[in-house]
Amino acid sequence: AHRAIFRAVFESEADVLGIRVKSLRADLRAGQKVSDLAKDKGMTQEQFETRLIVASRPRLEALVDQKTITQAQADRVIDRISKGHIPFWNGIHRKP
């Protein structure tokens, strides 16, 4: 379930940025941050957050419909994003 949620949100981030998932992955591996990419597109964190919620919701609802995740899990993801938790906003956090 965790991987499905991650994929749904990651694809939504790429959609909001107007780039392909492969491009977003490559940018992050190259040291870019979602915050930099959003800034390049003229978006503030609040604008990106709002658009990410809109883009993520249908994907998460589809996962609920497929019984991959629960509605509570989907709601928790949206709640975390609305509180400013945007995956990769500050780049990839690698474990030391």
C-alpha cells in the first residue's frame, strides 16, 4: 500500500510540474528539489500544495476503489500534503 501511495503522489507531483515521471526522477537524482522545479514554473509552495492535492485525489480514490488502500489512508495523505508535507520538496533525503 505504501508503494502505491508513493507512486500516486509522485506521479501527481510530475503532473503539477508539467513534466514526465522519468524527468522528475532524473531531476531529483541530479540533486534538484521539487521546490526549485516549482519555483522555475512560477509556483509558490502553497500553489504547488493546492495543485498537488487536486492532482493526487483522483489517483488515491482509484487506489481506494481497487482496495489497494483504505479511505482513511487516502485522507491521511491529503491531510499531510495540506499541512505542508510535500514529498521531495527539499530534495531526496538519503540515509547516511
